[in-house]
Amino acid sequence: MGCWWFGGILIALSLAVSNVEGYPFEDLVVSLPGQPEVGFRQYSGYVDVDVKHGRSLFYYFVEAEGDSDKKPLTLWLNGGPGCSSIGGGAFTELGPFYPTGDGRGLRRNRMSWNKASNLLFVESPAGVGWSYSNTTSDYTCGDASTAKDMHTFMLNWYEKFPSFKSRELFLTGESYAGHYIPQLADVLLDHNAQSTGFKFNIKGVAIGNPLLRLDRDIPATYEFFWSHGMISDEIGLTIMNNCDFDDYTFANPHNVSHSCNNVISEANRIVGDYINNYDVILDVCYPSIVEQELRLRKVATKMSVGVDVCMSYERVFYFNLPEVQKALHANRTNLPYEWSMCSSIVNYNETDGNINIVPVLKKITQNRIPVWVFSGDEDSVVPLLGSRTVVRELAHDLEFKVTVPYGSWFHKGQVGGWAIEYGNLLTFATVRGAAHMVPYSQPSRALHLFSSFVRGRRLPNTTHLSIDD
């Protein structure tokens, strides 16, 4: 009884302190099931973005580890479109916890990005994860509506957390967040230009393995297959030399010549279904086996190159535990479906994937906001080959000179990847041995890259160990 009473006092004190500091005590996550003890606070809950339609977005916020009041705020969005930033970024990649192998608890991520920044994750758009709308038509959406809702979300989130209104804000994400993040930055910049009051304190944009320009990113996949020995010379060279991807669209991917369709289909057949296209050096996880092991309370973790390749199944199991949803203040409307990483109810405008994001990045850099594009070099879905080309072409368009020549950057005395900087504002960097989800497969190198980004430092180009190593 005494231990319970003392614990209750601590919780009450924590609630009181968080209320005094302007944090919403009703969103405080006291503890997650199976969570290791930590010295920072977590909050999660809902932010209404359209009260009339009953549309709300679910968020998870974690304080920085140490001196959180002096560190910036970083927003992270996963892509899809229609995939969860909480299931992805927060609990598989860069947040403070990973699911345990049995799917019933959590373990510490010692390379969490909350070492360098306060972190905010949002399930966006409505229909993703626990975000919802009471108006079914809201689930038909696209880039413009998603950016608009996120603008409203940020304004209303700051009302919950007013102490962050003046804090430096970094906008980050991966994959289809190559659309989400730049377009959100564009909307926030327009807000700043029109506002006579509050302005967003945007200090940087960083996007990993991002979809930026379809006619560059799609052919890069087949160049990647060829360069990694996954398809033959005959097929690879035929695709690269003879196929025109200018007319390729998500809505009509077969809108290339008949002969190219045939050779692309053959390339995909040869690569096969037993390769993780998001990281071609990792083994695959067999879902039927791991799901059975989770039900039987066996540890389902399967390791490949030091990476738990079954983590995606473990997180689904964990987030669907009723006690986890209660602790996170999630699923307040008792949704008629289970939590899943990527939504089956969002009807996202498939033509939006064809939008060229380069002009948006141009506007951001013209506002003197640094842009970093980083690429895990083992990803075949959005390979570095396309992203590097897009960044170079953007730098040429902006007439930026090379301020840091292309070369190795180092972490812990080893090559972390390769990088180039243009005009002191535009950086392209690879992360050696990393997947499409860079922090998932190379957490230490990813943290070094992120820490450099938010601290306004260039990636180190010598083997000398720095204080951050």
C-alpha cells in the first residue's frame, strides 16, 4: 500500500509540474506497458483539425533527453501515403523505444533522436492509425488537404504546448514525406508571410529517401537493381538506354512503351518476392511464422545484420493491446478496425505522387532555410541515384556553387556515408549500409547525421573522433 501511495504522489507531482509549465497534463503518458524507466516525459492524444467534420489527428510527443527546454522541436512524418509516423518513426526508427521480440513490451533505443531534440510524431492524414474523421468523405484526400490539416494541427498543438511556439522547428520525414514535408513547409512559409502575429520558427528541412520527382526516382530503381547484380546486363541496359519514364505515373505505371513494360516486368520477376526492396542486404521476415510465435508468447525477433527484421509485426501486436491504447489515450472513438501501419481506408489521390517537388524545395531554400536530403544506400524503392540527381539539378537551377565537395563523412572513425553541399543551404548525404528507413537499420549513423543537421554543423570529413562520437 505504501509503495502505491508514494507512486501516486510522484504521478500527481509530475502532473502538477507539467501543468505549471504549460503542458497538457491530460495527455501525459505516465508509463507504457512494459516500458523501461526513463528520465523524460511523453505525451499523446488528439488534436482537432476540423470540429464540424469531427476530424482529429493523433500525436505522440517525447521530450528531449536532458535539457529539453533548450533543445528544438522536430516534427517527423512517415510516408505511404497513408502510413503511421508513430508506428514507423516513433516506435521502429528514431523514437526512444522499440517493441520487444514478444510484442508485449518495449526496449530502449539508445540512439533515439530525442538525444538531440524534442520529437513530435503525427498520424496523418485522418484515417491513418488512430487519426479519424466522423465524416467519411474526409478519407478521400491528397497532398493539398494533408498539408492544410497539418498546418491546422501545428497551430492547435502549439496551444496545447505554448512554450514551444518560439522554439526552433525542424521538419523531417522519409519516403512519401518527400511530398508531405516540403509542402507543409510551403504552407507554413505562406502563413508566416501573411501573419502579423505568430510565425513558425522554421530552421531546417530534412527528408530521407524521399519521393521528389517520379521521372528520376522510378528509373533509378532499375539502375539500382542492375548495379547490385540483381538483374542482368541485358535487362538493365535495355531499361536504362531504351525506356522513357517521362510519361510514367502512379495512376498509370504502364504508360511506357509495350517493349519497356515487358522488360520491366521481367526485371521485377527476376528480383523476386524474397528480397526486402527497402534494404536489399537484409533478410525477409515470414509473417505467418512470426504472427504464430507472437500469439504463443514466444520471442519472435529475427536478426539480420544486427537488425530485427520482424519489428514491423511486433509493433502491430503491441499497438493493438488494449492496455497500450489506454496508456496512449488512443482510439477514443473505438474504431471498427485494428491499428495497422498503413491505412486501408484512406483514399489518397494517386495522381499527387506525380507532382514534381523540386520547385517547392527551391522556394524553401530561397527563404534561406537549409534543406538536407539523405539516402540509405541499400534502398531500391527510392534509391540514392535519383535523389542525388534531383539535388544536383536543383543546385544548378539555383546557381549554387559547391561549398563542400563530394566526399566521405565519418562517424566513430569509420565512413558514415558520402555527402556534398551546395550554396551553404543544400546538402545531399548518403548513409552507408542504411535502408529506406535510415534510422531503423543504421541508428548510430542516423543520429550523428540528425544531430549535425539540428545543430547547424557540417558532417565531419575526417576520421578524428568528435565529441558527439
